[in-house]
Amino acid sequence: LSQQIETAVSDTKQIGGSIAAGARASWSFTGPAAIRDLSLKISGEDNPLRTVRVRMTFDGEETVDLSLGQLFGVCYGVSGFTQAHLSATSDGKLRLTRVMPFRDSATVEFVNEGSQPVLVSEGTIGCGAYAWREGSSMHFGGYGVDEKGVALFANGYFRPWVRLKGSGVLLGNHLSV
């Protein structure tokens, strides 16, 4: 899989450096293309997996607004694992290889909502060719909330935590308790 991803990536941007509390860092691409690889390490005093938000805008529409931990499935700490399009090493390297297509433009933004600076290191965003098909191509999307102290059950029923509308494909969902 790693070799297939590397051959599909033709434009790689290095990402890294310090992001101050309340600050943003962003990287943009032009299309048609697809972001195919996002990898990085992050460190900081203020649990950056929860305080750094990742926002992605495809063709002028923000379709992703998740904490870094939600995006990589590691909200409460990094331990080594490998899934089809997601991995983390025991030393904290995170990697997402989901194909995220766009027709004209894409922006990946990290927003540090914590009270301390965070350090991004060993980071890259890889982008490659994608044949956008009007009417059938779809943007990658994800939204997450952190609701501490909210009851999972209401009136004897499991509380709904996602509502979907429109057309598309749901590839998965995740609830951390």
C-alpha cells in the first residue's frame, strides 16, 4: 500500500514548525487533484490531539472540522496501530492515506485552540492526480464534537450523535466514550 500511495503523489508539501496558541497554519493545493497522504508528529504541553483542530476546505466548502485526535482516531493518546488508510507509530507518527478529491482547490488548516504552542514535525501533505467526475465525485468530510459530561442516553434511548442529509457515501463513524 505504501508504494502505491507514493507513486500516486506528485506534489508534496512539507509541514512543520511551531503553531502558537490561537494561531493557524495552512497549506493549499490546486486541482483537479486529490490529497492522498497526510502525515506528521505533534507535541505540546496542552494535549494537541484534542486542542488542535484540522479544517479542510474543498472547492470553497469546509467539509472537515475535527480535532487532530479525531481525524487520526487517537483522541486519548498515540499507540501503534495500522488500519487500511490510517496508522500511528508508537513514537507518535500519524498517517492518513484516504483519497480526498477536489475539482479546483483544497486547503488544509491546523488551528491551535489550546493555551500553549504546539510543534508539528516530520510532516507532509501529499497530493496527486485525480480525474474529477461531475455528478459522481465527492468531497471527503468529517465533523467532530467533544462533549464532556453529556449523557449518552436520553429519555431511555441512545442519544443520536450524528445526523446526515444529502447524498454520498458513509465510510464509517466513531464514538469515543
